[in-house]
Amino acid sequence: MRPCDDRYLGLRCVGEEESRQQACPLRPLGRRPEPDGTKEEHMPLFCPSLRHSLGRFPSRYVLSLLLFWGFFLLYALRVNLSVAIVAMVNGTAVLAAGTTSHGVDCPAPDGSLYNATADPETAGGEFNWDERTQGVVLGSFFYGYVLTQIPGGRLADRFGAKRLLGAGILVTSLLTLLTPFAAHISPAALMVLRFGEGISEGVVFPSSLALLSHWSPAHERSRLVSLNTVGTAVGTVVTLPLTAQLCASTWGWPGIFYLLGVLGCVWFLLWMYLVYEWPEMHPGISNRELQHIQRYRGSSCAAQQPHGVPWGRLLRSRSVWALGVTMFCGNWGFYLLLIDLPNYLRGVLHRPIGSNGYENAAVHIAGAVSMLLCAPVADLLRKRQMLSVTVIRKLFQTIGLLGPALCLSLVPLVGCDARAAIVCLVSGMALYGFTVGGQSPLALDIAPDFAGTVMGIVNCMGNLSGMLAPLVTGYIIEHDESLAQWRKLFLLASAIYTFGAVIFVLFGSAKVEEWGVAPTKKNSLMSFPHPESDSEEDPEDFHAVAAEMHLM
């Protein structure tokens, strides 16, 4: 018999003085004194020993730490193939099959004329996949990912955010374990597998926001949600060099897929054992913590009447379309670097696969640090009302798109100077971090009561670039992986960045849409306050949630 069935979604609203027995009525309760001996708290007589051992550690922090690990794995499982494919593909065979130029513009690291057929790292791969095939394999993840962005929130409401989030990472982990087998079958099999990984990962972000809305007091939301953001960044930064090192070791390229797949399965077991959908369901939470959460989280139960989404007015909104377009343009350059940068460093600049991973990590460290620094600045400008919210959004978005546009346009000019090229790429990603104060919180600005739905739509539009960018890359460099062809890719990304900035400046807005605020209903969920409202909620919470939305 389970202490509390997570499927019990018939929770009625509970106040501070009501017992957890109402949320889990079948659970017999025992008593034990509080540490100071002055109060007693109810604890289940048959709580597992592990939950007892964590009893003095706040349950919401256990949730946050597991979410950090989960989001670490989420991005690790996503980006591992970007580096591994460099070791998987036999560059010499591809060259012989028809590629007319394979990075001969730049000299080898020792200064000699580069010869792809004599490079053991290039020639050592098992698969004869041309550049177009590699692009389709790398982009197939996003075909599935965009499909579950919008339904993710709805599925979390229906089946429970905890279950859906856990299932998303578990399925991705199991498919990751099968990656080497699929790759040996055919490129098509690997594409189907990556498509499935995208579908399963697509539900995780909406589920995490739903789960944290159950558990996070308003004044702690920034700390709890920010751990997710940091987890994605750390996952990317650690996985890129780790993948490179494992590919160069006796484990070979399959090692990273086995390692991450096993870690994901271990995480799932802990997640299902230690995490509960609502704090009212948790058998080991103290009365003190439960009452603290109920008092400050803004809503007290799961039984709420959802508002109907005004689909017609939403889809006709100029602000929504401007946000979708600017996210597509910003993500184009982001995914170019996330997915294809290892191939550029290896195929054009001839960086060894070991240093390739560290140089990739440096680019993404710059972006993560920039986002964490820019969000408080945007908060400060909003809190002190130094600029209007719309001006703040346009200022940060313009810097976040035109800055990378300039940096990527400089990459072709530095030619074969690997150090200068990496500096340009690191600078570009650092400037892209400014968008955390631009596009990222805009769904909360324009539609505070429907922010999740709006974010699902525009994030679906934005992630279309994750499908298209690898395809375009593969098409352009399929028969000529030269510096001249990569110059076209960087200049194209620069132009797309610029287009996104112009569209947002002309048509973007942070004003609350009339349809974006649901009619007041009794017992309705409290929404995030608009930045210009008189709410006393900590303004840092607004950009903490926005920082996570940025990484969706």
C-alpha cells in the first residue's frame, strides 16, 4: 500500500489549520516531537527510512536538487550527439565519396598543410554519413521536441506534473542507451530514435513550471527556479568536454550514451521515490514547512477551475507573433553553435577532439554567466521604473541579437586564426545572454494569466530553427566543407539575428494584452503580477521563471 497515491487529484482547498489527512485521507498518522520539544508534527508510521533521513531537510529543497539533476541530464542527453558525431563519422570515407574540399584552407595544428586522409581522428569513424545526413540526424530531435511544447502543460494537468516530467527524462534516458544500436542499424533508425527523444523531452519544461507552482513560496521562487536554469547550463558545459574525452578514450563514442542513459535511470528512481505532486501529499513534510508553503505560494490546492484560452485573439496578437519571430531568429544562431560548432572546430580549424569539447564548453559558459548577470539588471531597471517595461525588453533584445550578429559576422574575417574565432564566438554567446531580459519574460508581460500557453506557442515557433539550421548547414557544406562555405553560414546567422532584432523593435510590446488577463473567478489560481502592478511579490521571481523559459 502506498503512503499516498499521487493520482489523487481531487484535492480540495486546504487552509493553514487543516491537516494533511485531507489531502491523503487513507494515511494513518503518528506523532513525534519537534526539535525544540514544544510542538508535535504528524508523520506516517510507515514512512520509508530514506524519507525519514531527509525529514529535517526541507522537502521543497529535495525537489529543487532533483530538478537540478534532472535538467542537467535533460541538456546532457540533448547535446551529447553534437560532439560524438565528430568521432562517429569517417571523414576520409566521406571525402572520398564526393566531398570536394575538406577544410584545406587552414593548416594543421603543427603548421603543416592539412591532409584529411592522414588525420587519424578524422579517419577513425565508423559511419560514412555525408554532411546532409549528419544535419538531418542532428536536427531530428527538434522535430519531436516542437510537437510536445504546447500539449506539455495540458498533459501535466491531466496526468500530474511529477509523473510526466519523470517519464519524459526516463524515456529519453532509455532511448539514449539504444543510440549505439540504432546508429549501427542505419541513419534512419537513429533519426527515429532522436525524434522520440525530442517528443519525450518536450514535456519536461512545462511540467517543471507546473510542479514548482505547487511547491514554491513566492519569496523563494527565484532561488528554486534558478536551479533549473543553472542545471541546463552545467549539463551543457560538463557534457561537451566529457563527450570529447570519452570519444578519445578506450570507451569510444558509445560510452557517453551508456553513461548518461544509466544516470538518467538512476535519477528517475530517486525522483519517483522522493518527490510528490503536492506538498499536501508528502508523507514526510513537517507541518511547519507545509503551512509555510500554503501561506506564501499563492494557491492552496489542485482543485482549481482552469480558464478557457482565448485562442482566436491570442493567435491574432501582433505581440505574440513578434515574439515568435524574434525567438526563431535568436534560436537560429544559438542552435548553429550548439549543434554544428564542433564540426566547424574540427573540420575547418582542425581542433583536436579533446580541446574541441572544452572550447565548446567555453562558449556556453559565457552564455550561462551572462544570463545570470543580466536578469538582475533587468529586474533593477523594472523595479526602479527607470524605463518602461517595453523599452527594457526592446533594449535587452536588441543587444542580445545585434551583438551576436556582429560577432558572427567577424568570424569569417579572422579566417584560420582559431583563437580569434573562439573569442568572437564566446563574445557572441555572452551578448546573446541579454535576451533573458528581452524575449524570455515577455509571455509573462503580455499575458500573465496565459503565460504558459503563450510560451508553448512561441517556443514551438522558436525551436523550428533547431530543425532547419542543421538542414541548411548540411546542404551548404555537403560537398564543400571549406572556410568559404562556413563563411556563408555565419553571415546567414548574422542576417537572421539582425532581422529578428528589427522585427521586435518595430512590432514587439510588453503591454498587457486585453485577453491576457482572465476574468476574476472565485478560487482561481493567482497569476504572476505584471511588472507595473502594485503587487508586493519579489520582482526577482519574474525573471527567475523567465530565465528557465529562456532555455526551453
